[in-house]
Amino acid sequence: MKTVLMVAEKPSLAQSIAKILSRGNMSSRKGLNGACSVHEYTGSFIGQSAHFKMTSVCGHVMTLDFIGKYNSWDKVDPAELFSKAPTEKKEANPKLTMVKFLQVEGRGCDCIVLWLDCDKEGENICFEVLDAVLPVMNKPRSTERTIYRAKFSSITDTDICNAMNHLGEPNRNEALSVDARQELDLRIGCAFTRFQTKYFQGKYGNLDSSLISFGPCQTPTLGFCVERHDKIQSFKPETYWVLQAKVNPEKESSLTLDWDRVRVFDREIAQMFLNITKIAKEAKVESVSKKEKVKQRPLALNTVEMLRVASAALGMGPQHAMQIAERLYTQGYISYPRTETTHYPENFDLKGCLRQQANNPYWAETVKALLSEGINRPRKGHDAGDHPPITPMRAATEAELGGDGWRLYEYITRHFIATVGADCKYLQTTISFSIGPERFTCIGKVVTSPGFTEIMPWHSIPLEESLPHCEKGDLFPIGEIKLLEKQTSPPDYLTEAELITLMEKHGIGTDASIPVHINNICQRNYVTVESGRRLKPTNLGIVLVHGYYKIDAELVLPTIRSAVEKQLNLIALGKANYHQVLEHTLDIFKRKFHYFVDSIAGMDELMEVSFSPLAATGKPLSRCGKCHRFMKYIQAKPSRLHCSHCDDTYSLPQNGTIKLYKELRCPLDDFELVLWSSGSRGKSYPLCPYCYNHPPFRDMKKGMGCNECTHPTCQHSLSMLGIGQCVECENGVLVLDSTSGPKWKMACNKCNVIVHFFENAHKVRVSPETCDLCDAALVDVDFNKAKSPLPGDETQHSGCIFCDPVFQDLVELKHAAMRHPMHRGGQGKRQGRGRGKGRRPGGRLNPKKPKDKMAALAAYFV
């Protein structure tokens, strides 16, 4: 019997697909990485009985990155990143050990069926999975086919079974187009970002952005926002005048007429028209026309239109809307939400999708009427050849989906019903009047058939006052004629919906990446989202775009990226060579980069006007070890210390508070220590600003504080304050926080584990002695007599916090799974680091692994 491995893109999809194909008759188990499950069942595969193993990945298995030293901002010239720097595929999330998991499950399998999402990214992940699995699968006979690709657009029984019966092959060209985009974005983005971040953060203190990033798509996106900002700033309002007339067809009613000239910009001419028309006492009907007009039902829904409506009407950001749509898709409520197509294929079961909605109280009547009277074929839209338009696949209630999920689902469903509904028809009446020599018009609309506007009421024709019945030559008394003075108004800031439209029009990004680019410019502090989801550029965003325009406008204009996107699409279609496109594009941007570096002074001139130099920013905090003058602490992102005398800048840990640490000095370089803290409930540790940026020992890396310093005698180092191996992560050491008293704690110097202990103790010290059982350092605790929790009113005790029964009630673990190495079954001899001595947490082995958190807690403390 053959064994067939099947791989989906997410664990929830794997479960749904396996349920459908096995008709619910499957067994499930957790995979070795804990994140993915494996669902097994027996069935037939291409006419033979087979054992199926259905599992999944969690998005991309691999990610592209530079090798070794090229990841260092300090060791490499950014210009080298365009061609010299070698890249490699690394595991996207090493903690998931996805490659190992796939190899374990794939070992001994005969065939593989790829159920990754059917878009370019999905094709790319197909080949990542194949690279991991093919080496361990059974070798096929010479002509035997072992790799299959399932093509599907929704998680419904029909679609999944149909995909299984019509298996194809993965598309290498589409996968290569994704590889090309990843490499271009990595090389171009990193080179520009590293250069401009280092250049400007080394000069200015109040940029308030930890990264001054450049992206081939992100920067043109910002460019659209700044372009609108510039139009607003340069706008000069102009005064104009409008002639407004009112006629009284009947005694009680009045009708406002619109002037055919619309407006004039000269006061005297406007006054002349007013004087001419005031002579007339009556308005004469010159013509009456009636036309039946049609408001077309919407085209079928694609990703870009869904994101536009989500932002403009539902108040959801594109990134958030996309996440909700993906969730609805994986749960089987809607079809695949990433599509550029607005045209339903001829064989699409529109009636079947509509019947699913026949019992929802919000639209049941409309749906039943459509099913009984017959549906209309949706309008002919654009067929991009990817997925059908976004369609509701099964009924749902507000209680099931809740909140934003329901709001988005409701819109998708109403939009779908509208596409198969009738057009809205209305009668438009236009009456033309003359008052003296001037012409005026009045328009009225009466709906004759509401059509799709019943299900999408926000598209309905607004109710207007009905026009009087009249014929050519009729005369009406004039109520009043007056001159209105108005001013032209500037455009408003771009909304997310308008920005999405511009990005689509100019070919910036894809339907999948548009939300990411918009989210990036918000996160980088280049724009802020104002009320009405309008995007207002910040000072930094404005100066950057103006600087790009000054040096090389093509860096910010959409033209060059649009051309690159076209080339990438040609790779996907097999019409362009992957290596040639990559080489040509990188060559263009390499030249642009060199010119940008040579001309950076042009952007710097703009920066000087808007931002303060480092020396003028921040407040004095700690003394420099070189000149012994005070260095200034700059709080704006990224927080750092700057010595204006030595003209040196020292980076600091982010997302916390920094204060002077008791005016103590580092024994190596004489810099005053500072204390970083993430708050009363979080970690805190001292650090030397110089050592943090220039590691003093070989086994240290840049960005390490005193809690990771291997200095053998310094009182703040890991060697003196380290207690034992972390209870959660592989390489971490639990280090005493000597500033935390009287609420004493120790924290892992790698992960977020915190152990609270010995509350109200007078002193806690790490002893040079070690525990015989677990090799952790012993702790000396000194309590005040009045508050001592020790037995027999003792005030002092020395022992191991893991093994000493006296301490077991005084220790409380936070933030992580409660395990200690000595309790890991079968792993007692794993290498750990305690106080820098390579402590080995051997000793007793726990015969059974605890199954849940409470059991783990018991095993840890008992």
C-alpha cells in the first residue's frame, strides 16, 4: 500500500481538508514541533488503495537572509549587499523545526500532494516543502510520478474533492518570481535602509523612528501620501460667486435651481448677472426631459475592492481586514481572499452559493425572490486567471463570527447577492428654466426598480423632493435670487481606500502585499492614521520623500517599481529569465545607490531644517569613560547615549526605561553603568554603554548587558550573579536582579522567564557554593526578624532555590512553562550555563513528563 503525504499551508486548513477527504473517518496526532497536527486515514489514490498522512506548515518554511558577517551593520559597506553579499535560505521560524518535522513525516512516503494556497506565494512554499521532503521519500521508479499539486479556491466538499480528482503539478516559474521579489527587496531594502539609518541617526536626535527604512514598494507608497500633503500645503483658496434662484411652483413649496454657468471668479461680473436676472419676475420653462437611467450592480468582489470598502466603510485597516478575511477562509466561510479576478467562470455554481444564504434573516427575502425569479449573470469583469472572486461559501450568524469577522462577512455576502441581483433603475427628470437671458436647471430622480440597492442600501438613489408637473412655456413666480460667495477648498489627506486605488493603478505591490506596505509606513512613523482612516505624513516621512525627489525622483516615483513588477510577472509566466531580471534590476539600483550616497548632502539640508542635531537633543545622564563628561540620553526612538565632546553615540536596549545605576563604573572602561528596566513586572539589568556596543570578551556579542558579561570578578557580571540554567529556554541563565529588593527576583538573560522569590528579604546574595543535586549556585538569604518566613524564626538561610525544601514556598515563576532541567525526563545531561562555568544540570531524572501546566508546576516545586 502506498503512503501519500499531503501538506497544507496552515494547521486549520489541513484539518478541514482531511475531514472532507476522509469523510470524518481519520485519526489525528500532534507533530513533533507541537504546532502542526498529522491526520491519517486510508483511501484510494489514483486507482490504488493508499495510506494518507495530511499535515501542514505554518506559512513559509524558509526565509532569505544574508550569510554571516553580512548581517552586521558595522562590518560591511551597504554597497556590497547588491552583488557581493551571498544569501542563503534559513528556516523562517527555527523554534518550529519545520524542516525536521516534514522530514520525519515524509520519511518512507511514496507520493506527495501539495495543498498550499493557490497563489504565487503558495507555489513558492510548495518548492520549500519539496526541498525538505524529497530527499527522505522513497525513490520512485524511472517514469513514476510522485509530486502532485491540488488547485482549489475554497474549503468546501465540492471544491476539495474536485481538486483531489484533478491533481496538477507545482508551477516552478511562479515560485521563481517570488524568489526574485524576495531577493530584490532584501538587497535593495537593506542597502538603502542601513545607509540612511546610520547616517541620519548618527546626526539627529529627534527623528523618533528606530529604523529609517527604504523599500522598493514602501517608499512609493509613502510618496503618494506626501504628494497629497504637498498639494494641501501649496493650495491657495480662491473666492468665487454662485447665482442661486428659487421658484415657487405652488404657494407653499419652493424649488432651488442650479445655475448653468456653475460659478464665476469675478465679483463684478457676478453682480452684473444678478442685476440682469433680478429684472425678471418669472422663470420660464424652456424644456422638460425624462430619461430612464440605470445604476449598474457591482462587479464581483476582488481583494483590492474588499480592502477599500473595509477601510472606507467598515473602519478596518487593510492589514487587519486581510487577517480577518484569511480567518474566514480557513474556517470555510468564504472563498480564497487573495484574488485579482472580478469575473466568475462559466461553470461556477452561483445558485448553490446563493441557496446557502436563504435562511439568514438579514437577506432571506431577497435571496428567495432571486432564486424563484431567476438570477442574473454577474457583469463581465477582469479574469486574471488566479482564483474566482471572493464569495461566501456557507451561511454564518453574527454569534458564530462576532465583531469584525461578522461585519466583513456580511459585506462580502451582500456584495455577492448584489452581483447576481438586478440593476437599479430610476427615472431622471431635467427641467430647464430661463430667468432673463440666464439658464437654470433642476434635476429630480424617482426610483422605478431598486434592484441590487435593496441588499446594498448605501448605494440607493437618495430620496428627493418630487418635481412639479410642468410643460415647456410654463411660467413660475421667482421666490428669490441671490449671490452666494464661496471659496475653493483644498483636497483632504489620502484615505487608505484612495491609497489602495493609487497603488493598484500604478502597479505598486500585489493584492497580497498592499496591506503590508501600508502597515509598514505607519509602523515606521512615516504617516499617522487620522480620523476617517486618513493618512497624514509625519515630518520624517515628508523630509524623506522630498529628499528622494531632490536626489533621484525615481526612488520615490511608482514608475520603476511598476516596471519591476511587470518583469516579475513575466518570470511567473515563463517569459523572462529569472537570473537576467535579477541581475538587471540590481544593477540599476546599485547605480542609484552610489549616486544617492554621493548626493546625501541634499537630503541632509532638508533634515537640518526639521530636526535637531544630536548634541542639542536629550538630557545629561551618565559620564563617558573617555572624557569623563556627561553623555546625553536621547529618549526619542531609537533611544541612545551621545557624548558631544568625543562625538560618539552608544545604542541602548529599546522599549524600556534607562536611568543611572548608583554612579557605579565598569571596571574595564570606566563608563558609568546605566540600568535598563521594562517596568516593575518585567526584567531589569545594568549595562555598560561601551561594552554594550563593543563586546570586551570573545564569547560576548554586541547588545549584551552585565547579565551576560563573562567578566570573572565584576560584581554585576553573569559570573557573580548567575544562579542556574533557565527553566524554559536552551541557552539562558537565571541571573539575580540585585536592584529588585525588597521584591526580589531573578530573570533569564535570554528569554522572558522571571522568578520572584524571598519577598521582603533584607539581603539576597549569590554564594560561590553550588548545589550537589542540580549544580545551580546556592543563594544566601537574610530576612528581618519581624518578617522572616523561615522556620523557627530564623533570619538567615543558605540553599538551592530549586532543591531546598525550605525555599519551595518562597519561589514563584512567571511568564513561562514551569520546568527545570533536573526534571526533564531523559535530558539530565544537557549542557547548561550557570554563572559562566558551564554548569551541568544532571542529577535525578523525573520518570514521567508532566502533561499539563499544573502538573508541570507541581513537578517543578515538589
